[in-house]
Amino acid sequence: MKLWIDADAAPRDVKEIVFRAAERLSLHTVLVANQRVQIPLGHKFVSAERVEGGPDVADRFIEAAAEAGDVAITADIPLAAALVAKKVAVLDHRGEEFTSENIGERLSVRDFMADLRSSGVETGGPKAYNARDKQAFASGLDRMLTRALRNR
């Protein structure tokens, strides 16, 4: 089992929580980004994969490399949908799990919001990442990893 991180947009707090979990569980963890990702010294289970720049290159890399039973962290809904279809457990940065039951709705809402923005409607962006989000992510990651390790 591997833990995949879509690292281009992952908040620093998310990465720090993932680094601690990877070391605690001796879990091979890969951060994928189209820029250099700094990994603190001493993290022997964490690596980074730098991919060429461009839209969705990191997403395509993760989609191709992840296997059933792996865990992935991403806020990218189309990537989450592709991974859920491959039986990869997926969590967003705020601790929400993407599942086969909810991914269709999430894709529909995403597409609806994109249509609104393309027609000139100001939709605003996501709310700022805060301590409650960090706690929800840490709890969600712990639950997801516990379940994934139990099922291997």
C-alpha cells in the first residue's frame, strides 16, 4: 500500500500530518507535483516525484501509478473520481472522503460551478484553511489509514 499526495495544492499542514503518519506507520508515501517539493530530512518513507509542468500532469501521474488498496490525498474532484473507480481510498484536504456513493454528486456540483464561472458569475473561492479543517483532515486520515491497513 502507498499513500499518494497531490502536492501542488496541498496545504503545508496537510503535508506535515502526512509526514508524521508515514513515519509512524512505516508507510511509503509519494508527493507528486510539477514543482520541487521540500521533504524534511529524516523521513525515510517519504519521497517526491516531480513531473513536467502543465495542467493535470501530476493528476495523470497519480492516476496511472495508484493501485487498488492505496490511499490518495487530493482536492481535485476529477482525479478523485478516477481513483475511486480504481478502488483507491481518497481524502480531501479538509477530511472529506470521496466514495463511489458521493463522487457523482461532487462532480456534478463542480461542473455546475465551472459553468457558472464561465458565464461570468462570481462564485468566490474556497474558504481559508483553518484549525478545524486541519483537525478534520488528521482524523479522516487516521480513520482511512487504519481501515486500509486492516484490509491489506
